[in-house]
Amino acid sequence: MRSLLPLLSLATMARALYFYVDVTTPKCFFEELPKDTLVVGHYSAEEWNDQRHMWEKHDGISIYISVDEIFDNDHRVVSQRGGSSGKFTFTAAESGDHKLCFTPSSSSGRSNWLSVSSPNGGIRLTLDVAIGETSALDGADKGKIQDLATRVKDLNARLNDIRREQVFQREREAEFRDQSESTNARVVRWILIQLVVLGVTCAWQLSHLRSFFIKQKLT
């Protein structure tokens, strides 16, 4: 069994492997993984249909997946239950042996395992495991990443538009402020000129009236 998972790690380049699982006993494999190794697994479970004489999926199948770190007192790093098909991922926190177990269950009542040579019973589990960050990025993940990248680019474009609008508004505000200050300065200068003219005019008038009254008294 220890030699199976290294072959599964090449599944993305070759093909997925399948095996038969008894619903009463989990199927376990061991794999020694280096630290910080990403493991991505895709599985698909099928049950034998006696009437149609073929393996088929149905909603009554569920798979429980567990991954334990053997070197750390069987510390469990993955514990999840899924449907007839799904995906599991984990990253090796430390280097050492990891135990991967798959326990199927079915609500159809047809999954009593008879023998490996007979398909009339049990669950056939197809497993595709990718080990390593590069091989783990399958087409679906790349599509999701591409979609996220597109959304991020759209958000960045909107942010750039908002920044340009803010810069434009600040420039207009600065231009309006300069115009207002220039207009206020001209108004103040014009008021000062008017005050000087009025003051000179008043002084001249007072001087003229004084001279007029003095002449009147002399006469």
C-alpha cells in the first residue's frame, strides 16, 4: 500500500487510479511527505447497480476522509465528509509519514462488500492525488485564480478611476480657490482705491469750503 501514493502523485500526468472499499472498514494509505508540501486530492465514488450492470454515482454515497500525522501521535490534520465526489487539500506541517484514510457509506443498502473480484457490492473509489504546489494547480483551480485575478484587475481599475477623479476634483478646487483669492484681492484693492479717492475728495471739499467761508467773513 505504501507504494500506491507515489503512483497517485503522478495521476495528473497519467490517469486516476481506482480501488474497491468496504463500507465497514476504512481504506488507508501511508505517504512520507516533506515539510510544507501541498497535497490536493480529488475523489469520485461509485456503487454497483445490479439492474443496469454498471457502476454509477448517486446522492446516497458519502465519503469520510481523514489524514493523521503518524510522527505526531496520530495528530489529525484533515477530517471531512463529502458526497460521492469532492476534493480535499492539506499542507504537511512537518516532514514525516501521513496516514490517509477513506471510509465510504451508502444509504442504498447495496454496499455489502463481497470480494474484490466481484463487482456486485461495495464502493469503487477513484482517487487522483497531486503532491506539490505546481502539480496541485489543476484546470479548475487555475480558472478560479484567473477569475479572481480578473476581479482584482477590475477593482484596481476602479480604484485608479476614483483616484483620478479625486485628483481632478482637488485640481478644480485649487483652481477655484485661486480664482476666489484673486477676486477677493482685486475687490480689496478697488475698495482701498475708492476710500483713497473719497478721502482726497472730502479733504478737497473741506479745504474749499473753509476758503469760501473765510472769504465771506472778510467781505
